[in-house]
Amino acid sequence: MEMWKESQLKQLTFAREIESAYPILLRFAENIGFNFCAISLTSNTRNDNLKALQINNYPQEWNELYELENYSKIDPAIAHCNHCMLPVIWNEDLYSQTPELWQALQEHGLRHGWSQSFHHEATGLCTTLSLARKNGPLSPLELYEHFGYMFYVTGHLSELFARTLPKQSAPVARPKLSPRELEVLKLSAVGKTAYEISRILCLSERTVNYHVQNVIAKLNVCNKISAVIAATRIGLLDTP
């Protein structure tokens, strides 16, 4: 690895925030012949209203047009990166279904570029890194030389952003109660005694107590009252 690449890689590794990592990445992009560098972090799996993060040095007019026309919904490079971590080169064939977007890219100097993503399994984040330039198509050799570096970068940026996210609460487990156990629990919730439940369900009092003990064990509580409270909290008593 060339010395300057190793140096910038180390700097990036020590960066602790996206904002401090981006200038290092931009310098690297410029050093390998690109005018523009963009980072996008999104998620389709989180349910905490995560706001997408966008950092780039694209022309302001392009950013405004991209948002105004809602191009992200039809951008084939974005669609590719949302589902695949292999790099994709921007070219006319890629944008064959969206020629207006391809034309707009050309007019704003984003004529030759490539994108690749990293999918962070633990958080559901998708980090997409895009490099673009005004002149000179990308060669297969360029892609080969820089793919590994860029894959590391996207992974590192995903990790940095993941650390800033609020922890997602684990889903509450809903124990599987038998229909009879659920009947006994619901009657217990309205204050019925084991004797009264046995008369209502035509069971022996011993059988009712057996079901109660099973429910207590499944809900991991210490008594019948705690079982009713725990079941209420996780919605078991709302089951028809």
C-alpha cells in the first residue's frame, strides 16, 4: 500500500465521528482522481424514525434538484446499494429506465461515478459511499484497486453512526399459553377463586391449580397475582 493511503487509512480508523471522518475520505477521493464524494446512511428496518444522514460535496444546485425531484425514489444506484454490497458503476445502461436522471447528472458534472454500500446487520443500517468526477470513465483497474479500501470505509462509517443510535428495546416475549391456561388466567384476573373457576369450567379444583402453576412458570413470576399483572402488560389478556 502506498504511504499516503496507509496514512489516511490510519487517520480514518482513529476518527470517532462521521463529521471528522468525512474530510479524510474526501482527501482520499481527490487523491485517486475524483471530484466528488458522498456518504448516505439510511435504514429500512428500524422503527424509531431514524433520520437519514447525507454528507457530500456535490454542487448545491444538484442537491436541491435531487431533493426537489425526489430522485432518490428512482435512482438505480441507490436501489442497487440498498440490496447489494457489490460496487455499481454509473453509466447510461444503469440509468436506461431513468434517462432524465442520467441527463441531469451529466449537466451537473457528475458524469462518471460509482457507488457501493455496507449493510450493518446489528442495526439495519445501509451505508452508501459514492465517488464521482467530471471527466474520464472508470476503468476496471480503478475499481479493483480501490474496492477493498472503500469497503472498509463504508463498514467503519456504519459502525461510527451505529454508536450514536438509541438502543432498540428487545421485543417482549409472549409465552405460549394453552387455551385452557388462558381461560383460567382470565377468570383469575376478574377475581375468581380456584373453586369458582372449577365450577365455571367443569374442572376439578386440583386441575385449576395445575393450570395456574403452569401459567406462573411460563410467565416467570412467583404467584397468581403477578401472573395476571405480567399477562396484562404483554397483552395476553387482550387475546380473544
